[in-house]
Amino acid sequence: MTGMIIALTGTPGTGKTTVCEFIKEHSQYRDKYRIIDLHKLILDEKIYTGRDEMRDTYIADMDRLRKRVAELIEQTPVGMDTIIEGHISHYLAADIIIVLRASPVALRKRLGKRREYSYEKIKENSDAEALDVILVESVETGRKVFEINTTDMNLISVVKSVIEIIESVKKGKVPEEYLPGKNNWIEQVEL
Ligand SMILES: Nc1ncnc2c1ncn2[C@@H]1O[C@H](COP(=O)(O)OP(=O)(O)OP(=O)(O)O)[C@@H](O)[C@H]1O
Ligand SMILES: [Mg+2]
């Protein structure tokens, strides 16, 4: 029996990789949750159809990605859950979707530290966050969706929230605190 499959998604800069690195570095988590890093997988195995030069990104080959991720999930050891990490993970099959959120203002600060990110790219992402783009896409899948507002949270609290959501769903409970729709950042769209 495969364990639970969790899609950990969110606008670039919301902290998905940081959370997963923490899980990988701590044995009490590492032994329970296997991480699939979509960005790394797509680049390492060239699972793309081409490049989007305007956005300076690769265009993922979703059919191949779905198949490859399904294969990897089959290899997840018994007793472990799989966390699929990446801003397109909500398009893959999963039992639940966890969306990491950060206020557009906070996101601009976090992305501003990325040398390779242009002003336009930062604006595109912070506006998408203000408009709830990934949250809406996630809800539209019809799967169970939860969101964590990381704006004023430190890394450990975010990790604990991710684990809390997973473990309560496994027990058949609904972690009400994380049900979507609690943020309103529409006024932080940059005009
Ligand atoms: N809870 C947090 N509070 C403040 N800063 C954070 C928090 N989590 C992550 N960061 C910082 O935000 C930046 C982006 O984090 P990270 O690379 O984990 O985002 P990501 O969601 O994986 O983005 P991408 O989709 O581009 O891979 C990093 O500089 C990280 O240190
Ligand atoms: Mg990342």
C-alpha cells in the first residue's frame, strides 16, 4: 500500500523547497516523508517540451511528468508518505494539496534576493499571489486543499503546519485552521 500523496505547491518564493530541505535534514521527518522535487526532476531528466524564453523557464512535459512521478511514487517505501514539491505539483495526482502562501509584499522581498529574477518576474509572481492564482487552480482540481499563510511564520512553524495537516487528514479529521479562503491580498496588486 502506498502512503498518502501530498502536493506541496505555491507561488515561487513561498518556501516550498525550504520546507522540504528541512524535512530532508531531520531524521524524525526524513524517515516518514519522501520528497519529490519536481523542478530538479524536470531538469535532471529533461522532462520538458521546450523553453519559454520570455519567462526564462522550461515548459514541463506534463504527460511524461505524470508517468515518471507515478513510477517514483511506486518506489516509495511502505510506511512513508510522498510529498511532491513544486509550483505545478497541484496538476499531478495527489490525495491532498497544500498551498503555501505569502503576502505579495513579503513575496517581493523574498524574490528580490534572487539575482536571476527580473523586476517583471517578481511582479508577475507577486501579482499572481495577490490574485490567488495557484489556490484557485488547486481548488478547481476538486481535491482536498489546505493553505498555510507563511507571511509571519518562521520555517519550523511552517514545517509543523505541513505535518499537522498531513497527520490530521490521515486520522480522518479536517484541519479547519488551514481551509482555504482566509487571505485577501487583492489590494497588494501592483498597478
Ligand atoms: N517562512 C519563511 N519566512 C521568510 N522567508 C522564507 C520563509 N520560507 C522561505 N523563505 C525564503 O524565501 C525564499 C524562497 O524560498 P524557497 O526557495 O523555498 O521558495 P520556493 O517556494 O521553493 O520557490 P520556487 O517555486 O521558485 O522553487 C528563500 O530565500 C527562503 O529563504
Ligand atoms: Mg523551490
